Amino acid sequence: MSSITLENIRKSYGRSGPAAIANLSMEIGASEFLCLLGPSGCGKTTTLRMIAGLEHPTDGRILVDGKPIVSVADGIFTVPEKRNMGLVFQNYALWPHMTIRDNVAFGLTLRRTPAAERDAIVNQVMTKLGIAKYADRYPAQLSGGQQQRVALARMLALKPSVILLDEPLSNLDAKLRLEMRAELKRIHAEAGSTIVFVTHDQWEAMTLATTIAVMSEGELQQVGTPDDIYERPANRFVAEFVGSLPINIIERSAGETGPLVSWLDQVLALFGIDAAPVASAGIRPEATRLGRLSQHEAARCAAGYGSVVDVVPTGGSWIVEIDVKGTRFFAIATDNPRLSAGDTTHFWVERQHLHLFDREKQRIVL
């Protein structure tokens, strides 16, 4: 159970190439389950590979439990096999000519672990992950989910202090992904290892992580708990990236007019918020309320209105698409809204669900 510190990490390919990672600093606590979250090409896998020792940073330091394993300035670089880290690749990387038992035992064999001890560890890990009955099969004879468990078992057999996972669930179907998410949470709870998990799937990050680090174009945008990332996004990028249905953004910058902007100005005035620094506002569809306001609600909220374009049932909730004089606005209702295309509906939002951003697209703290 090790802590990891990244200090001013920079990574670029070629002398004149753009930086894949630009001045990244981050603390990963011992026994923490951290998800590196972001779109493809944001630098999350490169960061993971630098922690693992498969990539050399151009500048900066990486420390484990306060001791440097990488320091470009001091010429320190600890080779991957000396870092006591386990890495599971996206494509599993199993030896096709070896049985499942031999694949799981591979790392222990390289370490020259005594046969009796090795067999005991392999049997224990395979039993825990439910693959003991496949011990004499070969990888090609297993499904994707079973191969994933083999890759995890091979890594867990080494009892690493840090577990590194590079989008390990991306090749699985929906049902297996749910099963493996539960399996990973169980492994983290039982082993207590520090886990760094790379994913572009926001709900994977929200359901698995104790801490999420959101990245974009090689830069760290925000680090926080899943609740922090969702309820208090640090900037527009985080707000727009996280959410199963994209957040509604109302632009209020110079020159933007229309009924939505007018409604937003009414809302800001009603809530006593200085509108001057507000360049845009975000309202999550699930935080949008529909229907007419009661007299009590009208005293603390301002209602806008628009024409219903479509109502999509999703099983337990309904997505309502609203046209506000040519601008689309989305709401999610947990009770049947009893609306149809062409109906007029009112919508409103409470103060705590309003996300405001300045001209640099940074969050305005109310």
C-alpha cells in the first residue's frame, strides 16, 4: 500500500513536438482508488505508463512513499521490475501457448518463487477470481471476461503495492463490465492496494473511484471525489465531460441574446447573484424541474418555458427535449412528465444546482 507523488511531470515526443503531458503534479494516497479520466489523447495512459516505468518523462519526478523512483534532473530511473507494481493492459497480453495456470504463475516463476509457495498462491488467486476450473485451458478457449480475470490473477499473484489498470474493461460487454466493476471494488476492499485506473468512461470512474483526476490535452483539470467532480466542476470542460446526458450550457457572453439568456438573468437576479462576471451557466438535465411553479416555489425560483420536442423513456426516467425559441434544452424527469411533442412546459432550477463560469471558463464559487 504505497503513496505516489508526481512532481512537475512533463512528457514530449521529439525535441520540437508538443507536450503530451504538461507540468503534471498530483498526490495519490496509499490505498486510494484513483481514476485518470478524460477523452482519448488527453495523456492519461502516458501518465500511467510513466508510473509503471514503460515511459520516461522528459522532466519532473515520481516518488513512491516519498522515495524517488524517477528524477530526470538527478538521473534516477528505477526499472519497472523493481517498482513492485502490477500492470494490466487493455488487451490482456496473455501467453497463448501457456495454460491459464502457467499464465497466472508467470511472474512468480520469473521471481524464482519456490514451487510449493507458487502453487499455493496461484490456486488461491484463481479460486478468488473464479477461474480455477479453467486452470488447464488456454487463453483462446476462454471468453473475454474470463481472459480479463486471468490477467488480473497474474498481476494479483505478485501482491503488488500498486495496481495499474489501463482501460481493462473496454473490451467487455455490458453485463461483464458490471461484474468486473464489482470484482475490482472487492479486490480493492480486500487487498487495500493503491489502484490507478485509466478510463474514458465517466460512469466507470464515478462508480469505482475514491478519487478522480480529470485530464484534457495533457493537463490536469480537477482532482476530487466523484461527488466533487459531478457537483462542483472546476471548469466548463469538467462540467461538460461528466454526465450521461450533457449539461445544458447557456452562453451569456457579449452579443448572446434570446429567451434562455433572459431567463438566466431573471434567475441570477432572483438568487441575488452578481451577473457581471458570469459568461455562461450550466444546468444538468437531472437538476432541471418541469411543470408550473407553486406559489411558494415561484417566490424562490424563476420559470422559463418552451415547446416539447420529444419525450424519451429510458426505464425509470424520461428524457424531455425542449425547444426554447430555437435553442434545445434537456431535462430528465424521474416521474412520468405526462408530456407529448408540441406541448408547452415550464422549467426551473434551484440555486444549488446552478453552475456558473467566468470568461476563462473557470467555476465561479457562489
